[in-house]
Amino acid sequence: MRCPYCLNEDTKVIDSRPYFEGESIKRRRECPNCEKRFTTYETVELSQTFVIKKSGGREKFDRDKIIRGLELATIKRDVQHEKLETIVFDIEKTIQNNLNSEITSTELGNLILEKLFQLDEVAYVRFMSVYKDFKDIKSFVEIVEKVNQKKILEEDGNKNEYE
Ligand SMILES: [Zn+2]
């Protein structure tokens, strides 16, 4: 965002908060050149959000691509499409609340995994296997154990409900 005072190209976000129930974001910015501060009200268009890849390259945030990845991970699983839309929506909200409208591909992957872990363990393992690019069987086994652990906890939780 360009500084309205000295037209410096680069300004720094110093505060960001959702405004109008998240439909636009109020941002307090400071220009590193003239040190003036100003407020912007930005409607976040996620097409302007960037994912920073491990290679350092930047790529536009692509919700369809995430949906496709989630669809692949949940093939033949009893997961409603609506749930996938909700995951992406939650992720979009999270990015909107970031200070720079940027997210690294690692952060994005971890966000997706976190949501999938809650949703469906098979989908979680599938997504993980593609995303983390398992280097050996050991890391794969660790993930499956993590999922098993979650199942055990859930089953215990369910039992308690009926006691
Ligand atoms: Zn300035």
C-alpha cells in the first residue's frame, strides 16, 4: 500500500483488526520513509493474498486448489462437501487476520492438517502423506499412531457420555 503523504511504495502494517464482522479489515499503517501513520479500510480480496512457497516463490491464494486437495483426501469418506467449504472459509478468515495477507505454504499446510485432523483421520493421513512427502516409513507410522491416539481419546470420551 502506497503512502498517501510521500507516495513511498512500501508501508508497514502496525495494527490490523476485523471490522464490519470480518468483511473488511481496518489497518493502521506506518510509512517507514516519512514515518506518518494512516488508517485504511480494506476489503480483503483473497485473490490478493499470497502463499509463499518453500522455494521463496509467491503464488496467489487459490481456494479452488485447496478444495481440490481436500476432495482428493476425502474420496470415499463420509464427509460432506459443505465441511470442506467450511475448512477453507476458516482458513481464509485466519489469513485475513494476518498482518500481511501472506502465509507460507508450510503454515497453510499445517492449518489444513489441523482442520482435517478434527474432521476425518483417514483424510488427515492421506493429506499428510502427500503434503509432508514422507521420507521414510517411520514418520508415516508416527502419524498413524498420533491418529490412533486421538481415536482412543475420543472413544473414551464417548464412553463417558453414556455412563
Ligand atoms: Zn510516507
